[in-house]
Amino acid sequence: MSELVDLFGKKIRGLRRSKELTQERLAELAGISLQNIGDIERGKGNPTLETVEKISFALQEDFSSLFDFDGIGLSREQALLELENLLSRATEAQVQMILTVVRVLLQR
């Protein structure tokens, strides 16, 4: 999987642990499977926006904060390259959806 997915998984694991939640409890609170949480935390799962939203709600974290990877190891340049790579493979509909999400995230 991509470095971005790996970083996202590490972020979720760190937040979950900081709130002293087990994977089982987070899965229950988010209404998703334990397998899904485990895959996401290991960087093996590529969650949908709906799943990310459920995790955000369950962790009581702002949606955009789940994508704050400062201190996790991805430089700005690496992130931009990863985004460019991912966007180059996206469909027109996916690009439009991503643009909408980015606009929301940058409005804060």
C-alpha cells in the first residue's frame, strides 16, 4: 500500500491508544468491523470517506485532524508527490470528490 495509507493507519492507532480504546471498542463505536480497523491501522486497508467519517466520530476528532501527519514522517514534498501519484490514477469523479474534500479541509 501507499505511504499515505500507512501514515493514516499510524495516526488512527496513535489516536486510539491515546484515548485508551481497544481496536474492538473503536470498531464498535464506529460501527465497522474489527478486521477493518486492524487493516487500517496496519496500512493494509484503504478506507472510504464514509469509514473515515465514522472513525472520526468514534474518536471524537475533527475529520481533518485525522490527516495531520506532522511528526509522523512524511515531508511536504513527499506528500505532494504522493498526492500527484494518486491523482494521476483517479477517475474524473474521484478527482472531483477529492477536490471537494480538500476545499473543506483547507477552509479551517
